Amino acid sequence: MSDGERGQDDVDPVVDESLPHEGHPEHDHADQSGATESASQFKAPSRTIRDLFNPPRNIAAIRRLLFEVTDKIELHTHEFDLYFPYVDNVWVRQHRAGSDKTGRYKTDYYACRLQRPTYTPKAVDKPRPEGTPTRKKQIREGGKCHMKLKVVRYEGGYQGVTITQLGDKTEHLHDLDTMDRIKRSTVLMDIARSEVMNGYMPASVYTVMSEDEAKLAASGGRHLKREDVRNASQAWRQQHKGELRVHEGYRYDHGNGIVRQSNTVPLAQAVTNAQAVDPSLAYYAALPPNTLSFPEECRSFLEPYLPRPDAIINEDGLPHVTLTYATSLDSGLSLAPGIQTILSGPQSKAMTHYIRSRHDAILVGVRTALADDPALNCRLEGAGGYGGLGWEKQPRPVIIDPAGRWLLTPQTRVIRTVMEGKGKAPWIIMAPGFAIDPNRVEMLRYYGGKHLGLSDYDKRWRLRWEAILKALAAEGIRSVMIEGGGMVLNELLSAQHSHLVSSVIVTVAPTYLGRGGVVVSPDPKHDEFGRPMPALRFKDIRWQSFGEDAVMCGRIPAVVEGAAEFQSLVQPAPPRPVSFFNSTVDAHNSFERRAPVHEPTGR
């Protein structure tokens, strides 16, 4: 809003801070002792004018995210406390359900403000105290929007807030600008109140707040009025008996209200210039030193092999599965079992973290967890903990540990990552029948993880991969990135399980590891005459170099030539179906299997 647009209607000469007197030089430095005494009786506002001119990064996009809530939103507690007041003009808390029996989860329920009606006029208005102006309240019927939220605050091994829609997914029947026009957020009112409590008159505060229209609109103040500033500070001004003043460098201009003097730098610019660090650089200065960057121009090469952002569970109840690993020229993963071996260069490592950011979960076997103590998080710039919001783009770690061999402690790297707010707690897939210390179970829950028990085994008493993937899909996992180790990779590349893999991304390092290490080499195959044949050949191949490494992307053919003959040689014929009451079931699976008497083979 330009100075010329602030006409005489923007100036209210009523009450004891009449504008002609406030603009006089003799009042610019009036005694503010009365203001100090009165201010001490009020709670200090949580926001100041600096929060308007230096708002949180991407605040407009975050406000829209918290307005729409199309998917589950996970925020750190301090992020929720920072951002949610920017949209509390939209959401009204209906009731608090309290906490669970552990005392860690506290649940609140919110509804759109347009769901409930506002002030209803009474037949006889209650008389107001002498000198108190009558407030004109806007009358609005309820039932205009039925969108509701469930907000769960967790306080345990980490501090977080989860926001989800309540009931069937729906949308607002109005846009965000409508709510900004109807009501102002707590942030804007706090900023206005803080300036008045500093001794500035409401009209001057309004002028200063309106100087940077882009930042004001981003914070939800596009429809801010001078009356809003007066309402925000009314209680304080009723007890304040001293004179209020205009901001330094501003003056009262009859017919134009409060205007900035021609030789004065706008306060919005002065506040921005006073920052010790350039706001454009402050974001990068706050990033952890191990943050990785993967250029946009390199991502299109991978796109056809990655799950879509709106990926869904397929008709078989399985998620998208991406098999990815780094290998040497002799197909080695490590120099020896149990020894962590670094193969990827910096460019391909950044690529791997980008792939992690595109998946809901990252899965490894227990041997990899024991040998490498991996963090299993995403360190890409823009992920949660690395410049992103909450746990954005952070995959859920999943460990295949049938016998409970992985001893998790607060010093374990993946748990330290959770405590630092840079990753999620793991889910551990186990087989039943193995006793686990209840303290270990409780510790995993404390940090936000859990155990998933499965009892679906194959002929070698290993957990079936179909059961593992379906269990993850049932937990809401739509895409899984599988990184190893060797046994896991070899099983999924075998003819029995390769149909479960959606795509394969392999990084080849220019090195030989030599014999004796862990290698990727699926079981051999033979034709109907017993002659050896290739175990697997990919299709839809693409190659790309990243630094010194070569990256291959491909897919596994849906029907591999010779697979049927190979299956007939190594497996018995499937049992004939039997019919019970017009329903066909598999005779082999129609009876409950006995629990294994020996330990299932670990991965």
C-alpha cells in the first residue's frame, strides 16, 4: 500500500492518542515510564516486528501445507510451535483428548473455523463499563466447512507432532485467502501488540507493518487493517495513560495519515539490513556439515526407475521395490564378511541419498546392521534435519532380524540420528518364538520404532519375502529401497523372488576387491537339459557416469526365459487345490505350519 493510499479514513482522532498531537515533535520523546509499568502487567508478545520482516523460510508454502493437510504431516515440536500460530486463524481447537497411559502421546482435535457459528446477538445487550467502546462483532453462521484435524504430540526419545485429517479425506470449501480476510492469526496480532507496547501508536504500527506487502501477505496479513492493530492492543492501551508516538523517521501528514519521511530508510529495510547474517545465507549456514547435494539435472536419468510421488500399493498388496547397491568390478560388496567397505564416490553417494528421499522405507538385513551400524537416513539437502521440514523425505529404516540378534542401544547410530532429529526410528521384523528383553522392546517404542512379528516361512525356514513386503504395505509403506546385504540381494535377484523387484540401480566402482569377500551372485540356473545359463539379464537398461563410478538402472523381465524349466527342476510340483464349500484353497497352505524347532536363517 503506497503512502497516497493511506487516506484520512485510516486515521482515527478518537481516544486520548489523537493523531495531530502524536505527530508533534514535543511528543516524540515523551516520558515512557507509564508504558513500562503497564507493560509489566501484560504477558510479553511472542513475536516482534522482526518476525514480520524476517519471517521463517518458505512461510507462505508452509501456511498452505498446514491449511490443506492432504497427507500426514510430521513436524518437530519446535517447528509446530513456530508455524501453527500462522494458521490458527483457520483452525480452532475443539477439545483435548488427553494423553495415553504412557503419558507420551497427547492428542488435540481441531476444526475449521467456519464450522462453528460466531457471535449471536442477544435480545438485551449487557451494559459495558463506562468508557469502553462497543465492539462490532461479525455475525457468521456455522457449518460452512467440515474439515477436521487430529494433532498428536509425542514427547519421548524425540519431540514431534503428527497432523492428520480426521475422518474421510476432504478439502476446505474455501481458500486460505478467505480465512485471512475473515480473521488475523496470532502471529500478526502479537506483532502489532508488541509494537504498541513499545510505545508506538496503532496508526504508526499499521503503516510500518504494511511497508513490505509481500512479506505481510506471506504471513497471512494481506487484509490487515488499522482496526486490527487497535483491537490487538486495546486492553493494554486502556491502562496506558502516557502519550504514544510515531516511529522514528515517520510523521503524521494531514489527509495521508502516518507517512515515512523522504530521507528515511523504510523500517522494513532497516530491520533486514541489521541482520548479522544475510537471510539468503543463514539457511545454508544452519545446514549440518555432512549435508549432501544432488543436482537437478542429474535426477531425470533416475526418474523412470523410481516410485512416483503418488505411488500406491499394487493389486497384489505389494509396494514398489527398488534394489540398489554399490559393487566392485568383481561384484564384491565388502572385502570380507563383517567388514564395512566404502565403494561409492561422493557423486554416487549423493545419488544414493536422493534415491532414499524418494522412498517410504529403506531395508537392510541384520548382518549389514551389525557390521556397518548404519544411520539409514537421508542426508540430502531439503530432507528433514538437513534444511527440510520435520521428517520430510526421511525413509523409515527396516531391519530384517528374525532371531533378534541386533542389540539396539541409545548409542546405536540409527538411534542417535533419531535423537538429533535427522531420521526415523527403525522397524524390526522378527520371527515369533524368540524371547526379547522387554526393556529392549520398550526402548525401541520410546524412540518411535516397533517390532513386526511374522510367521510366514519358506521351505528353508526363512521369512517369505512376499510376507515381509505385504506387512510393510499394511503399515502404509508404498515404496521400499533395499540396500543389502549380500544375502538379501542374492535372494531377491534369484528366480524365486525377482518378480517382487520393480527396478534395480547398481553403482559400479572402478576397483577389484579380490576373492574372499561378500559378493552379489544369484543362484545358478540351468535349462531343461541341465546346461548352465545366465541367472538374470536386465532390460530397459540405462548407464550414467557419476564421478569415477558408473551407474546402471534397469528392470527385471516379468517372465525370465527358462525360469519355468528351472523351477520345475529345483522345486516339487505345486499341490493340487482342494475345494471346501465352493471355495478353493491351497492344500499346502490349508494347515497351520508348526513353529520351527531351530533358529530361522538370518539375513
